[in-house]
Amino acid sequence: MAISQYREVIRQPGATGILILGFLARIPFSTMGILLTLHIVTTLHRSYLDAGLVVAVSTIGSAISSPWRGRLVDTYGLRRAVVPTIIVEAIVWLLLPYSDYALLLPLSFIGGIFSLPIWSVIRVSLAVVVPAALRRTAYALDSVLTEFVFMIGPAAITVVALAIGTRPAMMIVGLSIAVVGIALLIVNPPTKSSEIVIPAKLDPSFDAMESAVLARNDDLTEKTAYEQITKPEENTEDERRLARKLLSRPAGISILVATITGHFILVGSEVAVTALLISLDEKQYIGAVMALWCLGSAIGGFAIGASKRVIEPLWVLFALGALTIPLAFAWGALSAALLAFIAGFGCAPIITATGDAIARLVPERARGEAMGWHGSAITVGAGLGAPVIGLIIDASSPAWGFIVAGLAGVLVAVFGTIATKVHRARVRRRLLADDALQNPA
């Protein structure tokens, strides 16, 4: 491992500011789920099922709109894409605290549709300001910071909501989201190399030489010359569809499936940990166990970022699934904390590995939409994890929740790896056959 890579990331102009912005901007978003749940259960006196429906509706809205909002950033730039979102989000969060349950559902859906694209913007911007050789390290550092966000945000908003009530707490979150949006407008982190690189048209011979070198060495930084100078017509509908085209191929599908399955495991494990400690009559330790889980995740994220090797998402998914299964054998809070800490080693790495794989697969001009699809895959996995694992726990026990979640990761990783190898073998055979036809002996 090379810890020096983290120093190199921080030294990149603009990288530290983007990481800090991402850390602060994600805090209000990390509080939404638990705050809506507390508001519906404690203030409106509705059931947990009702609360889950509202959170699910918001999640669905965000999953639907994430690629669309990423495409808007690709097409119109960050500021023009974010302004409508700030206005709509401010209105939604002003209305939510004083709406009855029937109105909460459509408002939550609208809020999800117009949710600020913090995750995709931060990842796209890091891909611009950090060389390709350091991108995985930058993503790992961002994932580690995100773990601390989820250690701080939900706990803090719970304390605030219980102290002053859920309605004032929701107003605070709404105000914070508006501040985050305005901060994005002011900072305007770059989403294209053209925003930080002076446009330059290379002599054709030098351009060919540079392309050849880059093709032979994946560890070199990406080509950052402003290619639209030589191809101004690239900003067409076909180019805007590039992300969807690349992600619909086997390599892209495997990344998205790994993302969905990984977050299915993460959210399902969270439900199972809660159910396990309640069943053991040790619910007072839920927060401590979750904190150690996040700490393990932060360590895992730091390790994968310091590694110089490219680790494929399916291998990370296999490790995450395999490390999750032993939680089924926890017999108390102490053993659950230890096993959760170990299982956490795979949490941040699955976010890092899938994000880095998409950034390597998709060129810069389509990366905003591609990261939007990555965000949708995260949302879909998280949305499936809670109800599916919850249903399994209701039908059996918390232990089976861990087993099913972990086995899902292991099986998807194994079959995905086999399918990928088979596909690559077929492509190689087809290329050899075509070459034989074109160049007969």
C-alpha cells in the first residue's frame, strides 16, 4: 500500500476543497430518512410502515431522477442544472413539517425527484481534478469521509429532534439543504476538464503519439486537452446517450449489478443488526455497534484507496458478502460489534470500487449521467435491502437476514465473474476469427 497516494490527492489543486464540500454537503441528506421516520411516528403518531412508505417514495423519486439530473449537469453545466433544484427543495421542506400524511407522500416524491445531485457532482468533479492514476484513492477518501457523515448526521438530528421537536428539526434540515445548494453555486466545482484546462489543439502527429502512449499505459493520467476544439459537433444527442450505451454493455451491467447488490447488503445488514440486538434485549448498544461498523468501513475504504492495484467491483462484492455472513453467529452485543467491525471492511470499498470502475469505463463528457446511474443503482439496492431482509427476519430470525444478504453478494460475485470471463472469451474468439478472414494465410 502507498499512503503517499493520499498526500498526492490532497496536493491536487481543488481536490481538498471538493472533499470538504462533499463532506459538509452530505450531512443534511444523511438525516432525511431517520428524521422523516421520527416525524411520522412521534409527531403524526403513524406506524413504522407509514414512515417506511414515505422514505421509500422519496428514494424512488431520487432513483428515477438521478441519471436525468446527471445528464443536465453534462449538458448545461452545474449552475444551470442546480438552480431549479434549490428552489423546489426549499419549497418542499417548508411544506413538509406542517403537512398531513396524505400530502407527505407526493411532497416526498417531488423532493426526491429534485434532490441535489451531491453524490454524482462530487465524484465527477474529483475525476476531473485528480489524475486517473489517483482517482481510486480520491474516491476511497471520499467514501471514508462519507462514513463519518453517517456517523455524525443521523445521531445529531435525532438529538435535535428529541430536544426541540421534529418540525423545527425539519426546518433546520431544509435550510441546510438550501445553504448546500447555494454553496454549490458559489464554489461551482468543475465537471469537465475544459473548465480547468486551457483549450489547446495539438499538432496531429503529437496528438497521435499522445493517444498511443495513453492506450498502452492505463496508469497515466487521462488526456485532458480540450477535445471539443477538434470535434465541436460532439455535443449531440448521440453523445448524450453515450453513458447509457456503455453501461448497457456487459462490463457496465456488471458494475451496476455489483452496486445494487452491495447496497442491498449494507442496508439489509443494518436492519438485521437492529433486529438482532432487539431480539437479544440489548438495543441500547445499537448505536455503538453501528459506529464500529462504520469505523471498519472507514478502515477498509482507506486500505483500498492506498492500494496501487485496480480491484474489480465483483471481487469487492464477494468479500463484502463473505464478511457479512459470520454476523449470523453473533451471540451478544460484544460479538456483534466485533463481527460488524470486520464486516465493515467491505462497505466503503464497494462504493469506491464501483464508482472508480464507472469513471474508467465512461469518458468525461458522459460521466455526469453515468454517475447518476451509479446513484440510482445505490438507491435501488438500498431500497430493496430493508423490505426484503425485513421480510426474511419476520419469517425466520435476524441470523437468516445476515445469511441471505451475504449469500446474495457471494453468488452475484461468482456468477458475475464467470459471465464476464465467458463474454471476454467469446469476444476474443470473434476478433481472432475476423482477423483470420481479413488476413488469410
